Amino acid sequence: MFGQYRGLRRELYVLFWGKAATNMGAMIWPMLTLILSNKLGMDAGEIAKITISMGIVQFPVNLIGGKLADHCNKKKLIVVCDLVTVICYLTAAFLPVSMTQILLFFTAGVFQTMENPSYDALVAGAADSEGLALAALLLAQRLELTGMVVPGPLDGSPHFWNVVRTESGYRHLDLTRGADSRGQYPLLSDREMAALGYQWDTQAVPPCGEPSDSQEGTEEVPGTSSASSDGAE
């Protein structure tokens, strides 16, 4: 079960353990209702107001975290948020059960929520072309779309991307190129890919023509290529 996580980049393991350490303090949240009711004597209505208020406040905090992730150093932002979170949890651990302790829990949760977009951005940035291509293949399989992973050199280095079947025929999809201004990833033809310097085995990959000359057809993407088979497993 854990074999699929071997051989990943070191940055991903660092992010994993950092995320795990941060979430350890979040184990208090399932117990919050019991603390409010049994220790502080609150009724169901008061507990509902507190938990709903916490959820309402944390929603814009997540948006603020995304904005900060776009304009600030993500690693420094994570460190600052983690420090505040840990300090709040440690301080609460030495205090008697009270609303002050609940407020510290809530403050820790706010900063924990704020750092989530930075974690997500760093995880996405740590993936290489093969990882992104395999992820895209798995997503295509979940959506019951035909696709495959294509290996080939780009600028003299090994590179991986996808070929997917669309309504206009087969198209190349390389997630490492990023999305356009509309948030969409370009689907390219063979000619466009060749012009960008991509090289691949044209015998193993179905032709990806221009929108004007593509045909719908019933042809399926070969599922026996080594990269495609490995990704499915």
C-alpha cells in the first residue's frame, strides 16, 4: 500500500511531516463539543452558535491564506503560521478548561487554515512532469476518459505529458506548461508540440491533428505502453 509513495522528491516528504505535525493539534476539534457541554456546561444551542461562528470566520481566512500564498514567501508563511499554532496549543495545554482555552484553540485553527493554501501550492510545485502526467492519467481514468502518458525528450531532458481523447480528436496535454488566463490548460496538436521542441514515438502515440482535420473515429489510445501501464498500477 505504501510502495507507491517511495522514490518521491525529498520536498514532498518534508511537506508531509510538516503537515502531519500541524494536524496533530487538530485532534482537539472532535472533542470540542464534549468540552463545551460537559466541562463548561453549555447547552446545544450555545455550542451550535460557537461552532457555526468558528466555521464562518475560517472561510474568509482560507481566502486570505490563498492571497498571502500568491504574494508572500510560502515557506516563511508556513513557518509563522505553524509557530502561532503550536504556541496556542501549548499554552492551552497548561490552562484550566475555560473560554480562554477555547479561544486559543480557535486562534490556532485560524492560522492552521491560513497556511493550507501555501501547503497546497508547494505540493503542486514539487511534482515533476512524470508525477503530473500520472496524476492526470488517473484523473482521466476516474472520469472514464481515454488517455495515456507519453515519454519523450524536451530540451535534451526526459519529460512526460499526456495524450487525451477530446471531441475534436486526440490532443497533447502537458500540465507543466501551466494554465492560460482563463484557467484552462492548452490542448495541442502534433505540429504545435513539435514546434515547441517535444519529441516522442509517433508509432506508439495516436496522431493529434489540427481541429480542422481531426476525425472523431473509434480509435482508442493504446493502453499497453510502459508509462501508461505503470501509472495505472
